Amino acid sequence: MGSKNKLKKFNENLKFENLFQPERIELIKNHFHLKGSWKDYFNNDHPIILELGCGKGEYTCSLAKKYPNKNFIGFDIKGARIWSGAKQSLQKKLKNTCFIRSQIELLDFFFSENEISEIWITFPDPQIKIQRQKHRLVNLKFLNIYKKIIKPQGIVHLKTDCEFLHGYALGLIDGLKLKIINSNHDIYSNNNAPEDAINIKTHYEKIFLSKNKKITYLSFTLK
């Protein structure tokens, strides 16, 4: 039943006008048609906010509804998950959203220099094992990719239940001498936590909170 349901979602993904999922080889060989021209898709030049590892697209859709004068793009490789966000944004007629299904290491094939205003990384796999650190979404390789596409004062937000990942990111930021805007080890017991960090709860966040896990938040600039 599960595999049939996934197949149904994959087939629906092919029909969604707000979901892009080019093949890796095609993307690398050919120029993605909206790279540097996302304003043509959204029909405006409003700031673009990117949610990486968007899962079911909770942040993409919720922020899009709250900020109609900004554009939001959810990015994930999991087709069954991204289906939820793409379908929800169509049902709610959120014209300032779309989704991309691809690997995050291919980000700069989709976006030009300084095209993104903010990046949200919400509950990524912490990849705790040392041999898996190359997959952490806040490692040096990925930060350098984000740096290519984000504006000079663009903000990166990291929200996680993993103290290890929060600390790892802090150490990396300190070593690179980047500017920390906000660092919070328990957003639900701190009155200074940003509104957007506490008012939107993802599917996984709700699970973590039910297990009494603390949710951390970190925001910083890359340039």
C-alpha cells in the first residue's frame, strides 16, 4: 500500500505546475531556464527565500502565506514529501511559492549569484557519524555553495532538535569569522526567540516536541 501511494504521488508530481524536477544529467549539461530569472516565474522582483530539505514544505507554505510580498522556494530530494508542500500551495493558491526536487549540492545550477535573500534549513539529518559529515547541510562545502547564491547580507536560519549539529555549526561559523545574529538552545523557553522560529512547527518538530526534545535555532550571515 505504501509503495502504491508513493507511486501515485510521484505521478501527481509530474503534473504539478509549481514543481520542478529536472534530471541530474540534464541539469548539469544544460542551463536551467529560470537560473537568474526567477522573477519571470513569480512575475515580480520580490526577495526569494529558500527552504532546504523542506520535507512537507511547512515553512515554505506558512511563510508564503504570512509574507505575500516575498517569494518562497522549497527544495528537497524526497518526492513523496515534497508532494505535500507542492499540493498544499496549489490548494491554497499561494502564487509566491514553488518547489524543486533535486540534490542540494546542485543548488548553484538553479540560482545565480546573489539571487537568494534568505535560507531556512529546518530539521536536517544531523549526520552525526564522522564519516557522514560531508552530508551535513551546514558543513564547509555547503556553506560555500550557499555563499554563491545568497545576497551579501542574506541570512541563513538553522532550526534543529540536535544540540550536536547546533554546536557544530557554531564552531564552523566562529572559525570562518561569520556574523551570528541569533543563537538559541531552547526556543520555547526563551522570550527572545524570533517569531518565525516558534510560530511554525514542522511534522518532525511536533514529533520531537512530543518527546520533550529541546529545539535550537541559529541565524547567521555568510558574507
